[in-house]
Amino acid sequence: MSVKFTDLQCKEVICVNDGRRLGFIKDIQLGIPEGEVLAIVVPGPCRMMGLLGHRDDYLIPWRCIRRIGPEIVLVDAKIEECRVPRNKCGWLFS
């Protein structure tokens, strides 16, 4: 199966364990030099109606993805274990 990254960014991520809508894919984590996708990055929920930015991001391992559909990505993961804190400048990785 072949999927472009720009197509992935338009898909909403939903957890099959509890039906929670996590948001839209923001980024992917690649393994270098193999070039394999290790995880997808989804921004955490907004704080105070979006005025204070986002909370911690979700880093969901690729092995937890169950299905990529035309509009959504279904994941089977313990979401609380996938939280990754943002650093002060807002980037996931420093």
C-alpha cells in the first residue's frame, strides 16, 4: 500500500478502544537510514479554547495502526501511554 504524507494529514485519528477522536495527523517519525515510518504524531487537545496552545502530543507507534480509511485512521493503543510532552518552544523533538 502506498500513501502520500499529504494524504495522511487530511485524516482524523480515532482510537478503537474508547472511540475517542484524537485529532488530525500533524507529522510522522521516520527511521533513518531505513526510511520506515515508526510513528504518527497527533497534536494533543487545545487548552483554553485554543488560546494557550496545545497540551502534550500523541506519538502513536505505527504498529498500533489498525486501518487507514479514506477519511480516518483507526488506532489500537493505550492513549495515555502515547503522550509525549512538548518542550518550551512547542516542538515535539529538540
